[in-house]
Amino acid sequence: MTPTPTHKQNTKPELLAPCGSMESLYSALKAGCDAVYIGGRLFSARQNAENFSHEDIIEAAKECHRRGVKIYQAINIAVFDSEIELLADEIRFACEAGIDGLIVQDRAVERIVLESCPEMPLHASTQMTLHFADGVLWAQGHGYSRVVLSRELDRETIMKLSELGVETEIFVHGALCMSVSGQCYLSAMIGSRSANRGLCAGACRLPFSSIGKPRDKYALSLKDLTLINDAEELQNMGVSSLKIEGRMKRPEYVSAATGEFRAALQGEEYDYELLRSAFSRSGFTDGYFQGRRDGSMFGARSYEDVTDMTASLTQIHEKYKSEYPRFMLSMKLTVRRGENAVLTATDGTERVTIPGAVPQEAINRPLSVEAAVSQLGKLGGTLYRPGEITAEIDEGLMLPLSELNSLRRQAVEALDSLRQERLTLRKDFTPADYLPEISGKPKKPITYWVSVEKLSQLELIDFDRVIIPLPLAEDYINSGFDPKKAILSPPRFTLHAEKVEADLKAAKALGFETAMATNSGYIRMLERLGFDVVGGFGLNITNSLSSDEYALDGIKALTLSFELKAAQLSGIRTVVPKGAILYGRLPLMVMANCPIKAETGCKACSHSLTDRTGTVFPVRCRMHESEDYNELLNSKTLYLPDKQGYFNIDFGILMFTDESPEEVRAVLEDYKSGISRRDGKEYTNGLYFRGVQ
């Protein structure tokens, strides 16, 4: 059920520009952005961008605030326990530098900010996979003032979520990932470069196909997004911020994307072709926004795209070389005989009075009001455009034009300085001991939770806990299984939260007591419906602070991220049972657009994608009723019954997909005995012994 709207955004949304370097920052500012987002050298989800040193951040904050522009810092990666001290220091620096808000994925950041600097606004990153009402309201209840919505939402959903009393931010231009943000592990699994750690290798941009080893097929590559043609509508949807993606792109791209959107939002003519040539992948798409998910959204970077960009660089430089005039400057000049000239200036907020030289008696041409007004109005290259300019000048006096220029320059500099100081809100940071006081748990035997896709997979085994998809709830009861042993798993992504809630209510009436929060939004929904809540791997829990925050939410058990090493998993301190996936084909992507349907159609579905090396990745279809996604599964099955001694966890999840009942029984016996029987099959240890960067 959607909560009653409590707020409607009445002001125009900010235009938020990406900045991966100081050069990109100046490009965004000159092109007319309202806010920028940057990353530091640590804890940024774009580690391959140039990023900002501490000195750069201080300078960037000054330059933004001088222009009345907000600056947000992305501290939005999954953090390890070994990094908590460094993380706290980075947050402290952001607070003291006057950063206007932090973009957050890991709840360790939330804990540190709320304990040490509660004045710092928190923005829930799109990496948190918040895409329905309970998720937005869950974030609000945990101190987040803004939610960056998942990219896969249509206009109607965005409008509804923007009525909930929380600022919403949406992407309006730039790269679209094939996977729902925060739920992609492809780069990590292939090359240990984690997207959740800011080091995505972009494996999805390489050749993939559903019809065998590809040559020029890019089944996981979407075109870039642009909603510039919807600029008028975007301003009236209740959204607070319109975000351009691109911290790893060139400054010229930042100029073009920001400047053309600025023009569109002001109802002025914009250059769509310049926007395309600055960067695109065979053109643009607006598919998700329009509620369309089909093959027209797919595209790859072509040779023509590259040459068009090269040809456009000079045009972009020329178009956005001047400072964007942001303020109306009104001035009054007073020139009296025998007194210092005085220029009073205001930008509508601040007011300054600048004394000048004593005027001289004119020998030839006295200073006229018209000449003075004209000279003072020459504001090119500044942040100002002329407002009301007046002058009162006694007859017969002369004041050099150079003196008028000096008065104007001093007034502009004084107003800039006052604005910069007023808007650079440095925040106090009080250090604390953040890691929870939890004694290490003694090592004990692991209990096993089985996760199944078909109820037939349960026929030959006894189980303590079983994880089943929510749509199987009624069949589970009809098959005579105990609902108290079951953990219901709702869709990892849905555009039909009301239907999911109705299904959960029906399952509760059948006697089910426990359900899994596959993303943070379900925590609020499940608790509201009276379920015991178990945290799923999609929460991306990688440290003890985050674990503790979820435990404080009332979650009864936590599944830790499979991007952790076994030693890191074992070292995480929790007050509730912790577990990990120990068997199965790990889900590498949650895809709201089916790559197989786009390439061949559903009738010819191969249920797999093949990469350029010939490696085959199964695709699990969940496109029905309340489930709105597909999952790309790992090419190899995780299998480590003989390596359980490396894990100090309470439970291990054995994740079965297409295994037969006999295979399920054999695997469970392997884990209970601790004996590996590979039978010549090729398995993987996952990331538990090599880790991620």
C-alpha cells in the first residue's frame, strides 16, 4: 500500500553535474549547473576517475559556493572493517570542508555521520536499490534527506515516489548499466574488480550473445540515457534533483551535457546533436522513463561515435568558455563634489558598499550618468548580469573609467566572498568508537539453509530452513511442508510493490512467519506486515558497522556479501546470526531489460548468454506478475564443502537453481560430511579466497 503523500516538491529541481576532476568541475560550473557531485581519492564508486585530493575538495567547495552551487561528495562504496578508521577520517574532512551532502551506499557511513556529525545531509545512493515506497520511507526513517532512485523506473512511479516527503533524485542523462545498481557482481566475479567498491571493469560492454560465441553482439550493453526532450515535464514531476552521469568522462562531455540541459530546462533551444556527439552509444534511449523495455534500448560505442566526439570538441570549448551568469547585479553609484565616490551593489541577498576616489573637476568632458551606467554594466566574464543600475553625479565632475572598473570589480569580488563564506557550512565532527562492542563468537558447526527454485528439489532431503520464492508460498503449503521452516524471498526488483505486499499478506495468513529483505525497502514492508526479517545478500553487508545497523532495525539474521574473503566474513562482529552463500550459481546481475528477448525474442530463448571467450552464463527469467527482472548467473557453480573450516559463520546458504532432487540431496550430504566430490566437474571458490579490490 502506498503511504499518503505528505509533501509536494514546489520548487524547480536542481541540475546536478558529474565532476571527476577539477577541470570537469570548472566545465560544469561554466555550463550552468546548480550542484555538482565529486569523489575523493578514497571511498568513491568511480575509483578510475581522476577524483579530488583533500586540497582539491577545499578549493572545489570554495569555487562552488562562490557561485551559489552545492557540492556533494560520493562516499558510496562497500567498506571493509579494516577501513573504518580511514572512512571516519574522510567523513570528518568532508564535514570540515563544507561539503553540502554525502551520497551513501554503505550504512557504516550512516552510523558515523549520525553519531559524529548529524548536521551532514545524507543521500541514499542508487547503489542501495531503493525503488518503491517502503524503500524511500525506510531511508527517510534512517536520517536520509534524499533518495537517488533506481534508474529503471518509469515516469509514473517516479512521480508517486516524489510525493512521499523525501527529496528524490533521478538520472536524466548518461550511461545506463544493464544491471540494477548495487546488484551487479559480474566485474567482481570475472576479474575481482568490484562495482560495489568503485572499480567496475565494464565487463557488460564486451561482446555477449544469446546465440553462441559473439563477434559483434553486445547483449549486455544499453544505449546511454537522455531525457532532454522531456525537460519541461521533468520540472513538474516533484523530483528534487536531475542528475547527469559521467564522473569518468571528459570535461567536454560535462560541458555539453550540463549546458544543453540548462538550456532545455530554461525553455531555450538546445543542441541534441552536440549532446550526442559529446558521447553516446549509437544514440540515446529514454526507454525506462517511458515504461518501455525492449531491443531499442541496446547499443554499443561505435567508430562513428568516437569520430563525432573528436570533431565536436572545438565547438564545445567555444560554446562553454565563458562564466555562466547566475545573479542579477544591481548597483548605485554616488559621486559628490569633495567626497569619495561610493558604489553600492547587491545580488539580491548580500549588499556591499565600496568607497572610491574623490572625483576631480572636469576639464573637458564630465562624467555623465549614461556613461557611468554603461561602464558599470560591463559584467562579461563574471557571475553577474546587469540589473538596475543608477547613478547620481554632481555636475562638472570627472571620474576615470578605470576607477569605475575598479569599483565594479571590488563590488563583484566582495559579493563573491560573502556568498562563499555564507554557503560554506563547515560542520563540527565529534569522533567516537564506532565498531560495536561485540565479543568474538566461538567457532561452531555451520547449519544449512537450502534455497530452491522448485518445490520438487525438497523431496529427498530433511531441512531446518528453506528459502523459497514468494510465488511458491501457496504450493509449499499444499505440498504439506511446514511454513515455520520457510523463509519467503520476495522479488529483488519489482515495479509492482502493491502486488508483492498483497502476496505477503496472503502468505502470512497461511502461517508463514519469516521473509527475506532482498533489498532495504523490504525491511519496512515486512516489519509492517508482522514478519520476522532475514537480511539477504543484496544488502551488500561488508563490515561490522553496517551489520549492527541492520541488527538494530530488528533483522533476525544477516547474509553477508559474497564479495568478502572468508577471513573477512569470519571477522565481522554481529549480535545476530550471520551467514553466507556456500553453494550455487551466484547471481551476477539483476536485469530489468531482458537481453535474450531483445536479441532473439522469447520463443527462441536460449536461457543463457555466451561471452567472447565462449563462456556460458545461465539467465534465469523472473519476468512474471510482480517480478520484473532476469538474473544473470555465474558460469561456474560455487562448491566448497571441504573448505568450510575457513568460515566462522552461523549458517551457510546452499542455493539450488536447476539441480534435480538427487543432486540436491548429494550436495547437502557433501556439505554435512565436509567431503568434496567434484566428479570431474569444474567449480569455483568464488571470491572467498581471492577477494575484490
